[in-house]
Amino acid sequence: MDSSTERTKVDAGMELIARAGACIQSGFADRHNHPFADDFVFHYINPQLPDLDGDYHGFDGTADLFARLEHLSETGLRNVPHSLTPYGDELLVAFATNTLSFAGAVIDVDAVVVWRVFDGQIHEAWDIPAVNTVRPHPAST
């Protein structure tokens, strides 16, 4: 594969991740124009939230996870992306900070999401929060 084909796949993958982010931010409003494959699985790994820890299948399962996160947080979920790095033409790693609130405390949680993209769709994602370095949000201190 030449470098222009490789770059095109990487750019397409990054566009799909941007569409996934927009889908999440919209509360999964458009169930017909999303980047997720029919066999998409979102692996949510968070031992601090054992009721949510697990695998979420397809558009509906993933939408349910984020709705549950929104419901648990008193102020909803805010996501600030920092970087998106491709590794080959199938894997992309996103780094972001999520802001949530529990019991009146607003917190920032850094996280990485490893996205697996091929055949023009997102097929799998692993969301891994940095649960040992949760910190109070500056606005709440």
C-alpha cells in the first residue's frame, strides 16, 4: 500500500471518530446517520461504576450507556477532546477529559478510547478512564 492510500484511510478513520463524537454530543439524536457498524461493541471499563462496566452492543446499546452516564451525573456529561492519534489504518486512540458530577462534586476524569475502524465504519471501541487520578473540577473548588 502506498503512503497516499494509507493517509486516505487514516483521514477517513479520523472523520468517522469525529462523527462518533458528534453523535455522542447530540445524545444519539440521529439513529440513521451514524458511523457505527451493525456489529459495533463499546467496551466500557470502569471499576468505579460497576453497574455500567461492560459491553454495549450496537447503536442502541451505546446510546443507552451514555444516557445512563448522563442520568447518573447531576450536571450531565461534558467531553473535551485533546487528541486523536492513528496507529496504522485500523486503530485510533482518542484522549479526552470528561466532566461529571456526583453528590454535588464536579470532577474531571481523563480517559482514552481506542477505536477500531475498517470498511468505512467503526466496529469496536474500548473506553478506559483514569479512575485513580480523578480530580475536582476547577469551577467547583
